[in-house]
Amino acid sequence: MMMLWVVVLAQTILLIALLLGIYLMQRRSQRQLQQLQQQLSTLNQATALHTQLDHDIKELRSGIIGVGQRVISFESELSEQQQQLHQLMDKQQSLELADPDAKIYSRAMKMVELGAGLEEIIRECELPRAEAELLLSLHQTKSS
């Protein structure tokens, strides 16, 4: 009977050790499961953030493309306006060269802008007094 008692005791000890081992493995598995759940939660948050950032980047790209197209359009318009300005300047210069009176009035206006007096303008540009007075009057009106 003693032998039976020792066998039962040994089996009981083995059963307790086995149950303790199972319990410890279950606790370790539980901790690992919690860690994995935390990692999964962090990964889900990172994925959501990545998706939002990707969406934001796509919106920025489309906005930048629109701005780029407008800049190209403005550059084209500016180029056209510069060409028109150069054409007008060339036309004005050719008109000034073709009209000798225009040279005299241009010279007289320059003299007025530089502060020349009435008599000096009349003498240097050979303008009638009334025209020289008109140029001076116009310049004074612009200056005011």
C-alpha cells in the first residue's frame, strides 16, 4: 500500500507541476498576446496616419499642378505683353525719328524736367513763347 501511496503522491506532484507549467505558459502567452495587440494597435494608428498623409500629399500635388499651370499661363501672358510693349516702344521711337517736331518737343520736355527756364527753352528749342509756357505749365501740373 505504501508503494501505491508513493505512486499517487508522485503522480499528484507531476500533475501539480504540469498544471503549474501550463499556468505559466498561459500567463506568458497572455502577455505576448497583449504585446501583440498593442503592436497591432500602434500599427493600425500608423497605417491610418500614413493613409491621411498620403491623401494630403495627393491634394498638395494637385494644388501645385494647378498653380504651376497658372504660372505658365501668366508667363505666357507676360511674354506677350512684353512683346507688345517692345513693339509699341519701337513704333514710338520710329515715329519720333520720322517727326522732326517731336524731337524738338521731346528735347523741350527734357529741359523742363531738368529745371530749365522759359527763356532758355524758347532759345534752345526755337519754340514760340506760348508753347514753351504750355510745356512749363503741364510739367508743374504733373509735379503737383
